Amino acid sequence: MIKVLQGKWWILVVCLWAVVSLSGCTKLLPRSEEVTLSKWDSFRQIKTAYDQIEPGRNVEDLTKLGFDLEKTANMQRLNYTELVSLFQTSPQAGLAPQLQSCLEQPDECQAYVYELKRLRSKRVGNFWADFFNFYRKSDIRGWQFKMLLVLSRDKVVYKLWSGTPAIKKVHEERNPLGPLQSSGSRLLRVAYE
């Protein structure tokens, strides 16, 4: 019986070795993607649509531009308190007159935040160092865009945007003890329980 198990064990090891060596180790490293679903696929597309929004535009005009305030996924409506907190640090005199007027009429003032993000992360480097948790390196690429629309009586009175058209980051993690690195904290937790 033991000889049969040993024979099956070697077959498993050989199959695993063949898969790893033939497929290329980097293809076995994890990948992830974080995408806010929308009709815009790039930073340039959403920025172009945003640039077409002008003060005085009404809700129907926004819908034609692709910003349906009720149906666009991930469009967040701010309550009055959230809106006021955005401008708390700015001197009131420095705000646009239309925005000041809107903030003085809480029943008429509405605000929407729309945030889009596309981030792709893939691990790069040595498969075995990554697999055994000695060294992990992730390459992160993408973009993000965030805009604020303030409306009074269903007309745009203020708009503001921020974003990053090209995100390029590298995240590195080194663990000299590899798979044992996090074991110490687990052992301490078990010892104290």
C-alpha cells in the first residue's frame, strides 16, 4: 500500500513540475483588475464628456451627455451636510457666486459625485519567490477620474473634477522568512489564548 502511495506522489510531483516548466512561471502569478463599470473606457473619454457640461445646463442636457443622475451606475448623491463639508475650509467669499447662492438654499441645492476607476494589477517576478512568500512585486497601471456636480433647481451651477490620467505604481513586499514570516504572530496569538 505504501509503495502505491509513493508511486502516485511522484506522478503528482512530475505533473506539477511539467505544468510549471512548460507554461512559463510568470503566467501562474495572480492578476487582478478593479473597474468601475461605465460607458467610458478611458480617462480622455470621461474628461471630454465632463468638459461639455456648462453652468446653466439642465438635467435633460446632462442625460444627453451620458450623465443620467438617476440611472447612471455609481453616481452618488450627496446630502446637504456632505456638500457643505466639502467647502468648509474654503473662505465663503472665494466661492463662485452661483455656488454660494446654492449653499444658502439647502432645499434647492443638489450635489452628485461620480468616480470612475480602472486599475490593473499583475504580479511580476520569480514565481517560486512569490509562491513561497519571499518576494512579491506587483505592477499597477490604470487611471481614475472623479467629478462633482452641484445643481440648483435642476440646473448646473458648479462643477469640479480631479483625477489621475496615468497611474503607474510598483508595490514590493519582502519577507526574509518566506512562508514563516507571518507564523510568529499566529503563534503568539495561540500562546495568549
